[in-house]
Amino acid sequence: MKLPPLILASASPRRADLLKLLGVKFRIVPGDAEEVAHEHLSPLEICQLNAHRKARAVAKKIPDALVLGADTLVFLDNEILGKPRDLRAAERMLGRLQGRTHQVVTGVSLIHLRGHRERIFAVSTDVLFHPLNRGQIRSYLQRIHPLDKAGAYAIQEFGEKIVSEISGSYSNVVGLPVEELRAELAAMQS
């Protein structure tokens, strides 16, 4: 079975770049859905729910397409570290992450409404930060734009300055677990 036209329900340039690595053609139609974070849900469930909401919002408008929605969050001890509101908040976030292991979770939803097909999954990657002092944190924040990034950092932008090691998918930390997505797309073709 051939896949229907693919739509990425995200305006994230990082996700678009990662999707290009798969060699599939797609177009971008950002999903306009409010993100939720219910206390009774696990980190994986929160990301899956938000990815589904984004994909479904676009799939309702374009039911013949295969719509890909994704949501990535940073968790420290099961607490969400979202996008910082300002540089001081970014500095505090990185201060909390320094020297510790946290989780980056991406939920992915693939919906083809016309074909009545749907797949939802989530991937979690452990990320260990170097011990960092205030000067190192400020130096890092001067090199990137942290306000549009969960956890106030981007592993692909000077990540070696702050990240000691990862356990799991690197592309997941960037914003889309390419390896797992490739397998899911292949399964949808069979």
C-alpha cells in the first residue's frame, strides 16, 4: 500500500529538517490545537495526547492526507520544563538541569482519517548535563535562542557545551524520533 500525501502538522524547522532525512515528501500545515498537561497523565501520555490533538486538528481539514503531529517536552523528576518565558527563567531551568539526568519525551501521532488509520507512540531519551556554573550557563544562553525551546536548550546548537551524554534517540531530543517514525511509516505501508 502506498502512503497518502504526508503533512507535517508543525511549524518547527527542526522537525521539518528531521523529516527530510527520511527522504519522504511532505508539506507543512501547522496544527492549531491547545496543548494540555493534565496532572494525572504520565509524561509519555501528555506528549501523545498533545501530538494527537495537533494531528487531528489538521486531519479534520485534510482527511485524505496522512498527518503527522508531534509534541516534545522536557521532564525533570516528572515535572514539565516547558519553554522559558524569559532569559532569567531559562537560566534557572538550566541551573536545575546541570549535573543531572532528565528525560526528553516526544509523542507522535499519525492520522489518515479517510483511511481510518492511526498510530500513536512516544519515545523517551535520557539526557545527562555536565555540571555547569552560572558563567557557563550564561555563555550557553548567549549562543542560542532559548525561549522557543522546551527546557531552554537545543542539543543540536552547541549541545556539547552542556550535555555530557544521552541514552536513547538523539533525533528525539531534537524533536522527532526519526528511527521509530521510519518503522511506523513502513508498518502503515504494509
